[in-house]
Amino acid sequence: MLDDLRGRTALITGASRGIGVTLAKRLATEGMHLVLSARDEAKLEGVRAECEALGARVVVVACDVQSATDRARLLERAGEVDALVNNAGVEVTVRVTDQTDDDVRGQIETNLVAPIELTRRVLPGMLARGRGAIAMISSMSGKSATPYNSIYAATKFGLNGFTSSLTMELEGTGVHAGVVCPSFISGSGMWASTGVRAPAMLREVSPEQVAAGLVAVLRGSSEELVTPGPIRPLLAFRELAPSLASSIMKRMGILEVLEQRAAVAGREREAHEPGARR
């Protein structure tokens, strides 16, 4: 874990948009040096300027984390990393029968393979130094699956399981791993980009709340559920009575919202935009 973030170096994937930008700026205010990675170099340069204005030293690396070659180049440019933030993600919200081969492969490579591979590559250095932190930006979909995002949910369940196992492996080493699981995020990110609002009863969380959860993980928390109160008991209840919990979700309007989101995704697909990605 990192008790003091000041002067440490954090590598953030998916840093050009959505919560990645908020995460980068929050860590800049914590005094961290930043290595920012995403596919869009022009947008990364804009984030660099914002973070440098906050006093951070910033390196920008254009990278597609689906590519093993790009991942290797990213780590070479990053050098010694004290904190790895696996934030890059892609979600295709359609029925499983409408998922293409590229949809399936892209979500698995971005959401699961890339975080595992980046983690495996930075861990030896962290262990040798006896300090470090690895944070996974997951999702409530990795705690409780919902319709129309079966592949995405599978990757997030996998990411949560990987992190849980890793946390136990790293006990006593000075290196820590943890996961942040946000629910509906307002203002920016994959959920907000659809224009669909969460049910009023459930409310949404802000990117700043997600960033606060990330900082908590870097400082030693194993799991941060960034979600309004009503969702927490529903998660626990679903473990005990899945069918009844699904009925409650329907009455609360959750399934209707997800159907709306799938409809938006379908229109994006027709416009040749196959899935939201950060």
C-alpha cells in the first residue's frame, strides 16, 4: 500500500475520457507523478495540460491495451511504477446473441486480459521495492449481473476474482491490490454517455466519488463499493434469494433502465459505434 502518495508515480489506463480524467486530476492533487495512457493521444494531451496545471509531472503514452505490443511499450515508457490503476474498459450492451466475435474478444482483452497482464509485469518491481498499489476499476456488474451486458459482467466478475486472490497472495509484502466497484456514474463515463438516467430510487454516484474510492484502495482498502445506499442491501439479498431480488429490481425500474440502455447501444451499433469504451 502507499500511505503517502506524494512523489509516487501512478500509471492510469483509459485516462483520456470519463472517470479516467477525474482519476488523473485527483491523483495530481495528491501530489503524484502520472503516466497517462489511452488510444486518443490528442485527448491525452488535454488531460496532461490539466494535470500539469495542478502541479503533476506527466508522461503521455498513446496505447491500445488490447495489444500486447502496445502494453510492452507502455511499461517501457512508464519506468518505475508505484501505483497501477487499471481503468481502461469497454462495454457492449446488447443481447448475447447480438454480440459479435470482435465484441466478445474486445471486452475480454480490455477488461480482463490487459489488467492481468499489466499487473503481472509491474509486480516484480513493486515486490523488490517492498511497496506498491494496484487498483482495478471494476463495476457493480462484477458483483451482481444484469441483462444485456453478459460479456461485460463476465469480465468484471473475473477481474474481481483475480483481485481478491491477488490481495491474499500479496499479504505481508508491502504491495496491495484492491478493486473499486461503482454503480451508475453521473456526468461522465460509459453509463453517462448513453443519456439514460438511473432510477430515482437508486440515484447515481459522481466521478469524484469513484476517484475517492480509488485513493482509498491505493492507501490500503481491499474493496470500495461506490454506490448509493439502496443498492447495498439489494446485493446482499440477491445472494440469498436471486429470483425474488430480480423481481424487486424489476419493480424498482432497474430492468427497464437497462432495456433503455440496450436500445441506445443498438442505435449506436447502427451508426457504426460498437460499444462504449474508456
